[in-house]
Amino acid sequence: MGAVISYYKFHLGRWLMFAFAQLFPRAAARRVVELFQRTYRIPPPKIERLCESSARVRNFLLAPLSRAFDTPCTNFQIPPWIKGYEFEPQNVGTPKGTVVFVHGFSGRATQFHAFLQPLAQRGYRVIALDMPGCGGSPGESANLVVFANALEAFVRANDINPSCVIAHSMGASSTLLFASYCQHSPYLDRLSSLVAISPPESLLNVLYGFGDIVGVGGSRAISVDFTTSSLLDKLSTRILLVHDSKDKEVPVSASRAIAASAQNVVDQEHSRDETANSSWQPRQLKFRYVETEGLGHKRILVDANIVEMVLDFVDETRDQ
């Protein structure tokens, strides 16, 4: 009986939202975006709690947003701090570099538990962040730009100069946005590589789907498009792109489109290099695309082969 009531309540709410959208499209669009950005928190499983217990847990201050540092968009505010999990490098005098982890929408830092200590054992300082509205960080909503702004404010406030950023899902697109807009920041002069796992290509398509679910046509939900591929021609680093062919949350077509765009950027740079004079300095965007099968959207973060491949990529690109 409860399922029947829930069914009719859902469809009644959807019909009312549809009617509201016909009368007040702008207000309905704002409501859809508000609902879309509302985060939720799921208690971490035991293995993630064990990972947390072995980390140095800190609240990292975030710097005030400033256009002087090329933040992507200061219209989206960020909290004064976010929670982070830090692992000091082991068996080395000087860290090989600093690796920062960024999770996806409504995710948490400890979802990367399979990567964190192994990277520290390889000699890296490792920091995994609970982004705004997620995990132990303040806030009730978030979006791609909020994540990007928070990442920029984090490195600036804490004098963090990452050698690599590893990110998942929406966090991967946020990281590419951050790196492309802030490429001339003094805090990114050591950034040699990015790892993007299961990134969406167009958040507009995701929002369209959500708008349809709640009864508002996607075209009414947002008026500005955004694609991950559009950021690639601003980047000059090495990118490892990983996606599973059976991903049900972010379809693999997203990464295939991103990989095709990345190849197009590389081809254009090679063409310019061949026709330019000796003073031409081409950008060094390089990428590798790996497609897995059967790991889905989240299990890809704990697969031993993927973890080893990512760790090797971080090592390979450190001094290049």
C-alpha cells in the first residue's frame, strides 16, 4: 500500500511541477536547479572509516574568492573551510609531490581509500577533500563551479602546490574547470598531471534528465551550457581519462567525447607545430584514455588494476 501511495504522490508532484512550469517558467527553472544542487550524505562503510582513522583529519581554511586569481565564477559562494584527510609521505626525506583528491557530487574523500595510503607509501603527500556540502564539510548544496572555486581557494589559502589532482565524476569536471581557468596561478606551476575518472561531458544533459523527472522540460531548467571538452584547449598538462563501459550514472559516451576532443586538440597543435617557425612553442597537452568493463561508476575506485595504473601514471608524469 505504501508503494502505491508513493507512486501517486510522485506523479501528482510531477504534474503540479509541470503546471507550475507552464505558468512560471523562470521560477520553475530556479526551483529545479535548487533541487538539482541539493546534496545528500550517506554514512561511509567500515573500510572507509578505517581509512579515516589512519589519516590526519583537518579542517582546511578556504581563501576568500578573488577574481585576481582567475576563479571560474565568484557568483557561487563557498564555505569558510572544508574537511580534509592528510597522509604524510613514507620512506622519503622530501615528498615526491602533493596529490589532491576530489570526489563527485554528494561523495566523500574516503571513497578514494584504495589510493590514499599506497600513494603515501610511494613518497607523496596525499590530501583527500570533502568538498562543500559533502562528507564532513559545511553546506547543503553544491555544483561544479562551487567545487572548482573551493579547490582554487583551498590551494591558495593553504599554500598547496599540487603535482597531481585525481578526481571522480563531477569532481573530475570541476578539476578540469579549475585547472583551465587557473592555469597561470602560482599554485599550479608544479601541476604535471590530472586523472579524471568517469567525468560527465555535459552537465546540461544531466540537468535535462533531472528536469524531466520532476516535470520540467530540460530546456526550461537552465540557459547556459557547459561541456568538459570545451576546457581542453586551455590545458597544457598530462591527463589520464578512465571510464567504464557499463557506467549507469555517467554514460561512457561522455569520456569517449572528451577523448575525441582531446585528440583533436593534440592534432591541431601538431599541425601548427609543423607549419610554424622555430619560435613557436606548442602546448604540451597529452592524454591517455582507458576504458574498462564491468566496474560501473563507483567500483572503478577500488579496482586493484585501476589503482595500480593510476599510481604508476602519477609516478611516470612526476618529472616530465
